[in-house]
Amino acid sequence: MFLSRYRQTLLNLESGMGANNAVDICQTEDGYIWIASYSGLLRYDGTSFTRFSDGTNGYTAQSARRLFIDRSGRLWIGTNDNGLFVMEGSRFRRMTDSAHGAFNSVRAIAQDEKGDIYVGTSGGIAVVVNGGLERVALGGHDSESILDIACGAGGCVWAATRGGDILILRGGRLKKVITPNELGGYKARCLFYRSPGRMLAGLSSGNILLIRDEDDLTDAKFIATPKFENVNSLYEDAEGRLWVCSDSGIAFFDKNMRFNRVSGALLSDSVENIFQDYEGQFWLGSSRHGLLYLSKKIFMDVGFALLMPRSVVNAVLPVDEKLYIGTDDGLFIADPNYKLEENLLTAALRGKRVRNIMRDSNGNIWISTNSELGLVCLKKSGGTVRLGKYAGMPSENVRLTVELKNGDIAAGTNGGAAIIRGGNVVRSYGAKEGLANRMVLSICEDAKDNIYLGTDGGGIFVIENGVIKRNITKGNGLDSNVILRMLYDNENGGVWVSTGNRIYFLTKEGWVHSINTPVPISSGVYDIKHGPHGKIMLISDSGIHITDRAELLSGGATKWKSFVRRDGLSGSVTPNSWNNFDSRGRFYLCCTEGLYSINPDAVRISNAPPKIAVNKITVDGKAYENPKTLKLPSSAKRLTIDLAVLSYANPDYDVGEYMLKGFDENSNTAGRQELRNVSYTNLPGGKYTFVFTAKNADGLECDKPIKVAISKQKTLSEEPLAILYLLLLGLFLFFLLMQRFSRGRWRALRRRYDELHGATAQTLAAIAGAVDAKDRYARGHSSRVAEYATALGRALGLSEEALDKLYYAALLHDIGKMGIPDSILNKPGKLTPEEYNVMKSHAERGGIILRDVTLIDEIKSGAAFHHERYDGKGYGRGLKGEEIPYVARIICVADALDAMATKHAYRDAQDLPHIISEIESNAGSQFDPAIAAVAARLLKSGELTLFSDSYSGEPSPGAV
């Protein structure tokens, strides 16, 4: 019964755990599951295992034997070969051994009321003092091998020895020894303190000894555990159950100390321990078979609880406190305690296919069979009535029965329909009565007493006043004439219809209204039910889908709540099955591999917010465990973040949300597997904050997000001050000489001005050349764009001063590429989406580099906005039309001219007619139409000559 509500997952060597044994289990406050195994210490995050051994994070042992979490939340690890370790932060520290190796094999750890840590080892008992293990004097028992330790009230420390004795210490001194003779001849194997003032000892016999007073064993009580041998551990869960782990399996005592053996577990022997995590799920460890995880299912496996043979279930009917279950192998009846009943009826129906079970208003139960028994009525008063062809039934292959409002019973068969009154067939419908297709799959009745017969290929036949008057088929708007299910809707006065893959609503006026069902229905809707709170339930092959009835009818966007296979169903829903609610709101679902139940109005797995973790961040192959801050060198290329949602209740529904602030524009959502490998490549230098949060299966969000501060050192090319210094130096020289112009004669002034103008142009050209040299795909590009832009500006009527400013702006339009990493700028392969976003940022970077140059405003405008489009679809700020600075609109055309006129490795330079055609066809979309018209005119007239003999080298996949 217990396991019917849990999904079992066995973790071992084959499933990636790395071991076939789990001798102890615990969970730290951060949410990780820890497993002690002979293969080392293992940490589990719900997706993968991390193994600690041979010095990993300071853990220098080959194995782990015992785990313990003290009241401060620290994890203590007892090993089989290297003593005791404690975990502090993400590192492990070994306790020194004053006994020179006698305490190397640790079997038990406990903490007393004062906070002292006691350790049971193969060489006696030790206590932790100042980071080391000091021996506890036990007289003649000093070197006893200890199996378990428990700390009780009053400062007592209890220990079970390998010889079967129980040692009781008080104040650090041995007070009493209880021998196996005093334990009924059995050896003590484990201890568990259960407040108030009760110590439990698990014995080799499988029984438990309850000790209330260590000084008076006459008050001790033996508690039987039938058919159990060698109790290995005792554990009390959050619900007050006392669990018993033994070599014979697992069991528990409920709050009333009733013994319940757990049957059907994948671990049936050598169970060492059990543990309940913060979400209420259970973990069991075996010394031979690995780790068993019991996760609470949304669905209860009723068939498992009843120990029913696996069979196709076709119908279920809750009657009072019993369950009537119709299967391909007969009828099963279950009592309130989930025990199967046997009687004359179940014996008569054994091996018969039971299709439908219905209870009428008089308390009679009608059982439809596909057998020679036909329709069987179990009378409320006792006894049964059988109705077959001899009694007027159209066929003995009966599919369903429905009670009509007048108390009659309508039956659907493979040979037609019948009306039963007072236990007798009073009317039947077949071909003679107008029922062209006699295989009746469903029946319903509307408010006007009209009866609807849904058939297997003939559509819907409507009986009015006892006569078939209408036939609703594909010609009326249905997609199929196979009618799997119908349900009358009192509130809306119509009939819900399922043809399999489509749902329809027959209005009271007779119209067929198609319903959109955007839920995962792959092989048909098998059943339609009225759900709680005015909802409608569609039962498909994959499970249950619930939505608002009114919203579904209106055709608007509906919100669906689905319960499907991953929630605990082991098979598909049985086609055309009959499913029902009981009086407590629990819904019973018929499946091809058994019967399941769910309360759709009260589904909740865990009330605990999920715990989350950044397992590690890997930078170019070097891993950093659980970092809080991270500093990256400028050479760092790839950053991979391993995230975990440490929620184990129903992990398929866990959703994580993360964002690298300073790089990501929006947050990203991902499932559990995708969170394992969040990658960023070639981040620009700067400061970032990585933020991670998550929600569990119930939609509960973690208490607070995790934030990791990440900083990356900038490269020289990312330092705008260096570039700005060169630019300002040239401008300073320009204006310094301008002052000297006023002191000389005009001719000398003009000559020096020209020299200075040339020097300034040469300085800016040198900077532009440095930009082009950085990008091996763009040699000479900046100077050519400057020439084309000046020619366009002159044709547009700009003044000489304005032309100078335009020239300089065009010359430096790609200066932002100084801030793009070489690995992206010169990457030979295709850029990733993240790299392409970095590449596009060169326009914004250019504006930032030149933002402090106020003497020539056009310079920064050309750099920042030359990739804007006239229609607003460019990048930068998404400016459109005349929102884009005039200089940037001119440079946009000039930039495009050079791109088309230049030869690339992946294509030749475009010919002049093609270039003119491209300019004209993109006028008004990419280009300012007035500037495009001038460019086309200059090209046609030959006033503008393009440099077409250049070769830019290899193609640039990331060119923007």
C-alpha cells in the first residue's frame, strides 16, 4: 500500500552512480544528497553524481562509511580507511588521530547535548577535541569495535559493539554494560534515541528492544518485527513513522505502533538505512544493490496497492466505500482497506471482459460484459439478473448502460441499443428502426428527453419520442463518424462529443461547434467528464487535461492543467474506458496496465521551496566549485556554468531562470538538463552579475536567488582611453597650430593650415588603418568609405567644413571594432549567436569611444549609427527615417557601396549595374531615398568611381 503512492528509481553503477552500494545517506542544508559508499564519497544533485576521493577538495580517503550532520549543519564523514573528515565550506578537513591509526575505520558518529562529537570506530570510541580524535576510556572495552552510537537524555552516550553489548557512558565515563544475555540472547546491532527518554536497540533477531530506564531493564519491552533478521538501522520520519531497515527488507511502525512491512520495493534485502529529504521524499541505501529513491507520485497506483494482476482496466465505479473494477480478466471488488473481495459474482465473471459498470438511482449495479453473460444486474436487495439475446437484448456483447431520467436503462451493444424497464427489455433499436450502424459506443440524454446514440462509424443517431429522427454525421460538420464519447452539459444545454482526435459541442439549436483543444492529445479523447469548480475534463491516451468550460466554449485562449504519464502513470489510458469520481473528489483512471487515482483539486507534492546551487563554473577547462565571486583574465574565452535545482520531488517540471547582467538583455529559462551547460564565449572585459533562480513542480520559487559576481580584465583594445588619447592628441596639435596661424602672414598661415590639415588627416587615417589592420577582412575599408561619403556629401551640397567633418566621421566609423576580441573579429568559422551579438556591439562601442569628442559631433554619430536602417530595422537603437543623424545616413550608403564593390573570397566584386540596382531597390528601406538617388546618379554618370580592384582576403562570417 505504501509504495503505491511512490515512484521507485534505483540508482547504481549502471545508472551512473559509480557504485552498487550506498551504506549511508544524508542531505545537507544546501539541498545536496550525500552518499557514503565503498567507492568513495558521492554527492548527488538530482541529475549527476560527483565523486570525492584521492584528495578531491581535501578528501583523501578511498571510501566513505558513515555520514552525520551536526547541529551547526556541518557534514561529518567517517571513512573505512582514513579516519574522520568534516566539510567546511567546499573543502574537507581530516581530524588527526591520537591513537596512531586505531580510529581509521569509522562506523558511527553522534553529537551529545553539549555539542561534543562522539565517534565509534573499529578500535573503540573517540571524541573530537581541538580538531583531533581523543580516545574515550572504556576500561576493558577500550578496543571494542563499535557498530553504532546514539546520544540520549541526561548526557548519556550509548554504543553498540560488534560483540553485541550495549555500552552506556555518562560524563565521558563508562557507566553500564548491557550484554546479549540481558537482550534475550540476541546481539545489539544499532541504536536510535526516540524522545522522550526512550532508547531503541535493533537486534540480530530482527526485533527491537525499547529501553525506558538504563538502570532497570525489567521495564524494557521487546517489539516484534515478524520475519525480519538483523536490524541495520532505525529512523523516524516527519510523519512519525518508525522505519526499520534490515537484511530482510524494510518496514515501518505507524503512530499506533502497528507494524507494516513494505512489499514490492526494488530493494528487498541488505537495506542499511533510510532517509527523508526536505521535500518529504525517501532515499534507501543498500550495501549490495545501490540507492533507491522513492518520489511521491501525483497518481496513486491503486492496482499495486490491491496487488491486482496487471490487466487492462476498462471501467471503475466507486460504490459507497468499495471499488468495482472492470478489466479484461473479470470483475474485482476492493474494500476500504484496499483488500480484494471474492464472491459468487467475481467468480462468475472471472476471465470475462467487463466493459462498463453503472449504478442506477435504486442502488442496482449494471455490469456490461463482452461474453455469453451479456448484461448482469447486481440487485441492491441481493441476487443477480442476466440479460442476453434470449431476453431481447440486441447482442450479448454489451458496451455500456446509462440510466435515463424516467428510470429506464439504455444499453449500447455491438448489435444495437435496448431500453430496459423493470428488468425487462421493452424496446430495441437496430437497422429496422433506422440505426444504420448498430455498434453503439456511447449514449446520453438531453433536457428534452432525446436520446443520443454514438456509433462506431455511423455518427450520432437522435431518438425523439421513441423514434430515430436525426443522424448527425460528417456532413453536419463532424470530422469523423466514430463517436467515442458524449456528455450532456446542463449548464449550456448542449452535448459534448469526442470523435477521437477532435472535440465538438452540439448546441441546443442543433449546430455542430468545433472546439480547439491545444493539449497533448495524440491518439484521441477517450472520455469527457464534468470536473470540479465548473471545469471540463478530457481524458486522452496520455492522461487527464482540465480547463475552464466557458473559456473552452468561447474559443479563447484557455489555460490547461494536465496530469500525464510522467506524473506516475505506467501505461496509457484505456481507449473508450469509463472513469469516475468518488464522494471525496478522488478520480479513478482506467489504464492499460492497471488502475490509478488522483484528486485533481488537491495536487501538491511539496510545500518546501526548492533549493538551488551553482555546482561549478568552468573557465577554459578550469573548474571553480560553488563560487561566490569569479575574476577572469582578459584571455578567458569560454565560461560554462553548471546549475542545479536541488528539488527531487518531480524534477521533470523544475524550471530555472538565469541572466548574466551586463551581457544578457533578458533572462533565460531552461529545464533541468539544459541548466547543466550554460555557456558564454568571448565575453568583453567588464563587470557582470550572474543571477540564478528556479521554481519546482508546484510552482514554488526558491527563497532567494544565487548571485555570482564575475569580472573580466579588459584587453588594451577594449580601453577607450588609449584610443581617445591618440585622437585628442591629433586634435590638440591642430588647434595649437591654429593659434600660430594668426601670427604669420596669410600665405604662411594657409600653408601651415594645409600642413596641419594633412597631419590631422594622416593621424586619423592612421587610427582608421589600425582599425582595419585589426580586422584582416577589411584592409583599406575605412579610407574608401571616407572617400565615397565625401563624394556623396559634395553632391548633396554640403559645405567644405561639413565635408571635412563627414570625412573624419566616415574614416572612424568602424573604430568600435577596436573593442571586439580578435577571436571573434577574425574567426574563420560561423559565429555563435552570442558572438554575433558581441560583433554587432561595435557600433555602440564606437559611439562610447568617441563620446567625449565634442569638437566634431559628427564623428561619434557616424560610428554609433551607421548600421541603422531608414525603415527602423537596423541595429544600434533601432532609429528610423530622419531620427538617424544625416552623417550616419550618408555613411550607411558609402559603407554598402564598398561592401558590394570589394572582392571577397566567397564572391567576386559586384558589377556596376548590380550595385546601382541594389541601391535603388533598397531606397526607403535600408537607405535614405534622397541619398540613394544621388548615389545612383553619380554612379550612372561616372562622377563616382568605385575601387573595385581590392581584395579583402578570406570571407568574414561575422562581418556586420
